[in-house]
Amino acid sequence: MRTQSRPMPFTEEQMKQVFDTNLIDFAVQHGFQIEKGDRHSVHVKNSGGLYLFNHGRGYYCYTTERKGNIIDFVKDYFGQDFKGAVEMILGCRAYELTEHYIPPSAKKSKSDLILPPKDKDFNRTIAYLIKTRGIAAEIVYAMIKEGKVYGARTEKNGYSFHNCAFVGYDENGKPRYCALRAPSADSGFRQDVENSDKTYGFCMVGTSNRVYEFEAPIDAMSHATLCKLHGIEWRQDHRVAEGCLSDKALRRYLSSHPEITEIVFCYDNDRDGTLPDGTPHNHGQVRAQKACKEFAGLGYKTMIQTPVSKDFNLDLLAFRQAVVHMSEADLKQEAER
């Protein structure tokens, strides 16, 4: 049976306008803040490794290793499908200039962090963390109960955006840091909320003298899940997530937890990482080795725990998949007896 393809919902002129839209202009108009990068690109603030090319026609993210054109950008960072992405872009001005003036960032006084509004329910966030990311339900609900994880909903330019929110607090219980991530494995959107202070990371408080440090909250929760699955009490050790390749949150956490004497650095295993010039560079492990020496010099016992995959969430998913295969094999053997 022959099927008839659906007609293209946009004209050739409209698609030309889409691809003539300058990605840098579009990103700025939609709330992204840019700063100087290198001679080929500009860096998006609070994004980790997201760079927009100066010619305005593409992007690359070193953190997620995603790249593409303006439609890919909108799909990745706004959670849109193709039609939704094109509709958003058509509201922007057409491509004009290849040079962009980035004014020097004036020191602005830090305002209080305002957390994004909570969604009517947290179903998207819960499903994403438990089903997609494989994190133990007990851990997800514990973090929600502590106010460190919730489902956020924001409105911008007539569109609704649903995200996972990961919150860091100060010693008085005041929110000081919030990272957003799209609740979808197909989206690369991740961004810190304006006025976030990265010295207050996403923390999972423990009772021992050991702290594990991670780049992202999902990795910290995944590591805790792996411990739980191996019969280790996941609440006994402390965990701190930086939200980047840094140790700022760890340093602040240590200052308020003098009982900690051991630090385990759990940065990503960026085996395929490269520098902007293409030189191979394992960003996470190079940083781990440097941090190990720095904190050992401060009197701490330091160790490195390297994920087998790129990060501990991928390790968790691989472990869960292996358990499923083992269970299926056991059932098959039992049936053959």
C-alpha cells in the first residue's frame, strides 16, 4: 500500500528565513547570556561548554558533545519538535551581521535567587529521574522531600517549559543555587537560574567523614543509587555536585563540615574530550588529578573514583541493564531444566 507523505508545513521562503536567522541573536533574545569565547565562537554563560559560532549559523556543546544548526539548537535547548522549533525561529529577525559586539560585563550587584515556579505536579521530573535515569525512587523522593529536587514550569514568549530543578541551600536553609535540566533524554537543555551562586552546590548530607564530589546532581544521585544496589547505606557519606568542573561548592561544604577528612573526586571520564584546537583532553580526569594534589596538600586524604563510562549515570544504566540480562538468563536456564 502506498502512503502519501504529509506536506511541508512551511514555505521555502519561511525555511530560508529560518536558516538565515542568526543563532547568536536568537539566543540573546530568548534569555541566553553570551561572553567572549575564542576567535571562532562566543560562550554561553552558565551553560558549561556551550559555544555559538561567530557566523551565527551553528553551535557546539563540549559538555553534551551535541552540535547542529539553529533548528537543532531550539530542539535541544527549548524541548521543541521540528514544527515547534521553526515556529519559534520565525519570530526572530533575519541574519544580517557576522560580527557581534559583546560589551564588557559590568559588575552587577547580586540579587537574591528567585526559584522558578513549581509545576502543578512533579510527574515529569519523577518519571525522568526514576525511569529514564534509573535513580532509585527512595533517593528521588528523599531529595524532593528535602526541597532539593522539584519540577519547575516557566513561561517565556508564549511557550511553557517544564524542567527538573536541582537546588543548593546555604547554612540557614536559604536557596542560593538552582540548576535546570530538561526532563528528556533527547534534550541537551541545562542552565543555571539567574543569580545562582555556584559555591552552594547540590548537596546530599551524610554522617561519615567522607565526601564524594561530582560535576552534576544526577551523577551524585546515580552514585548513591549504585551504593544502594550494592547493599551500601547511601545516606552514610556526603555528596556534593558542582554543576561544572570546579571545586567551589566543595570548599564551602568542607568549611561547614569539619568532620570530613576524606575526599573522593568523581569527575566525568571524558575519554573522547578535546581542547578547542582538537587536542585530546580528558577534562574530568585531568581536573580530578589536579584537585587530588591540591586537597592532599591541605591535609585531606584524597582519592579518585573514575566512572567506567563517561559518568556515573551511564554506569548506573549499564548496571541495571546487566541485571536485567542476568535475570532473563536465569529464567531461561530455569525453564530449560
